[in-house]
Amino acid sequence: MTKRIACLVACAIALTFVAGDCQADSIKPVEGRSIDLGSFAGVAYYTVKPDGYLLVVTLAPRGAETPVRFVVTLAPGQSVTLSTPRKLDEPAIEVSFQHQGEELFVGVPRMGAAAD
């Protein structure tokens, strides 16, 4: 895939996140990123492995001592979404990770979107 096509794909992914109820940013390998899923909070980072990006997300309920760790390897083109359910008729709070080209995009809810 040429750099131009990869750039167009990355822009399309970013626009998909922005057009919905979330925004997307790319992060660098081993660069920690704070994650806020309402009643759960934590950090996400990834490392580059031969078979894809090894994504590690550590979350804990606010005020709790014992965290939960989520680990997944994302090959190019793959994505994963973490979600916290809410009250009936309220949208879940979600964060999505998408491996596109040489980047990992993190889609997080826009401010106020979870309260809509």
C-alpha cells in the first residue's frame, strides 16, 4: 500500500470517529494514554510485535485497588472496543482502538456525548 493510500485510509478512519460520537487520535508505541469509561479509568499503551500491535489496557473501578488488564494483539486493519454499560436508554461509554497502517488510533467519546 502506498503512503498516499495509507494516509487516505487513516483519514477515513479518523473522520469515521469524528463523524460519530467520538474523536480519534493516534498514539505512539509505549506512549501511555489515559482511558475514562465512566466508573472505570486506567491507561492504555501498545508495543510493536512481529504479528501486530500488542495493546495493553489496565482499568479499575474508581477508588478500587484491584485493576483488570485487557491484552490483545491487533493485526493491521483490526480493531477492538471496550465498553461500560449505563442505565436503560443511556448509551454505553466506549473507547475503540484501531490498527491502521503504521498507526494505532484511539477513539474516545466526545465530551458530553455519554450524557446525551
